[in-house]
Amino acid sequence: MKIIVPMAGRGSRLRPHSLTVPKPLIPVAGQPIVHRLVKDIAKVLNEPIEEIAFILGDPAWFGEEVVSSLEALAKSLGAKASIYRQDQPLGTGHAIMCAKPSLSGPAVIAYADTLIRADFDLDPEADAVIWVKQVDQPEAYGVVKLNEKKEIVELVEKSKEFVSDLAVIGIYYFKDVAVLKEELQKVLDNNIIHGGEYQINDGIIGMMNRGKVFKTGEVSEWMDCGNKEVTLETNTRMLGFLKADQEEQLIANSIQKTNSNIIEPCYIGDNVILKNASIGPNVSIGNNCVIEDSNIKNSLIQSNTTIKNATLDDAMIGNHVNYDGHFTKISIGDYSVLE
């Protein structure tokens, strides 16, 4: 099995946090989004992963440090890492085709801006599976239309008329991803473009026209990381799942705590200093932070940051920040100083 991860986008909706760190590398509950996504997929697939192909953007943005972290991630799962580049933002179909040498055999394609909780039961009669989640406002999503056999017969984007309430979450399985490659090559060759981009859906439609059977898989949880508000919500939900699972150590042994209180669930990284602080619930703090004379809840703080005299709720703070103040709902990018 292979996992293909298109992740070349700049994550403009998550600025300022994605100005200095690619969005898939921003941590949620202590781990980068893409690391959590790939590990969760590998866990639920329950079979060996031979290769993980990452499609990155400009090397000036997705540099050697990013590549090294992704190679280490693949190695930790017993897989080979393949690194590809998408040099122009030409859509989901184009991104997948940038990994053309890896497009053979069974594969999962997963876009690195969501996290999931799911059991993956791969239907042996299906040529492909598209994972979906039932939603309350389907007009805001791409949805699937099913026939009487519960097979996918149509993909519909943000229809104002009700088609289905099963939203496509951006994770796909192909029994042989080479068939998708063939159809996407036709899309590129015939310059089939929507909104200036080549889309994976056109490749999927080509497969359906060849009689390939598509089924749905449903996830129990679908968590977005598109902007600050939903990323904080995802951090909260993920902390709750991790605390219930008890599979990860969420609070490092190396923290120094003086006259401070931790209200779980929280993630607190290595070498964090807490002085006269109340932390939690639903707070993630990266390595080497100092929190002093502060009350923080429902917030995500990255690494090497100092916070003093703060009362924070629904705050997202980047790396290497110095913050001293009394605002509550804030969003501060890397290397900022507010004193």
C-alpha cells in the first residue's frame, strides 16, 4: 500500500501562522497536521505501507528541514519517502500527477489539511473508495450521489439544490491508482480545467465512465485545519481523543511547574516552564515555552514562546513569540513581540 499526500499549498486562510511554516507542518495537539494524518491513516489501514509520496511546493518554502521531517515520518512507519514538487498551483489533479512515478498499485490519496477518526474497511468489490462525512449544510461541500446499490455515480460541487448530505473529505482509496493516472493524463492532455485548475474529480469521472465501481467509506470524525478558528476546535477535539485513547504521553516529564495548575486535556511539550499559571482545558504548548502569571484555555501555542500577564481563550500563537498583555482572543504569527 502507498499513501500519496498532496501538500503544496501555502495555507493562506491560516495566516499569519502559515507565513513562516507550511500549514501541514503546524502542530495540533503536539504533532504537525500531516504527521497526525499519515499516522492515523497507516493505523487504520492495518497493512504494511511501502511508500509515502509527498507533493511539496517551492523548495524555498518547503525546504530541507521539511523534507527531513517527512522522510523521518515515513521511516517511522517502515515506508520509503518519495518527494515531489508542484511548481505551480494548478489544482488537485495536477498535484497528484506530479507524483506520476509513484502512481501504481493500491494507494490512498489524502490531502493534508484535515484530520480524521475512522475505521477503514476496504470493500473488496470496489475499484475505489471515497471517504465521506454526513453534514448539516451539504450546499457548502462537494458531495457524492449514490445509486440503489450504494455505489457513487456522481460528484457534485456545492449544489444549491439537495443532492446528498455525504460530503467528500479529501481521502480516497484506489485498488490500482494507475487507472486514475491514466484518466488524469487525459485531463491534462485535453486541458480540462475548472477555475483555472486541473481537478481530481475529472479523473474520477473518467474512471466511472470506464465502469469502475466507487463506494463510500464513512469517518466518525472529520476535523478541519483550514483557518484559526477551526484549527483551535480541531486541537480541542484531538486532545479529547488522545486523552481517551491513552496512547500518547501528552504532558512531558521535563516541565517545570511552580504554583501552577494544569486542567486536562492538555498537551505540554519538553522544557516548558510554568510559573503562577493556570493551563487548560484544551491547550497545546510546544517545546521550550515559558508561561508566567497567566491563565490560558482553549488555545494553541507553538515552540520557544514566552507569555506573561495574559488571560487567553481561543488564542493561537506561533513560534518564538514574546507576548505580554491582556487581550483574550488573539492570533499571533512567528517571531512577533508584543510587550
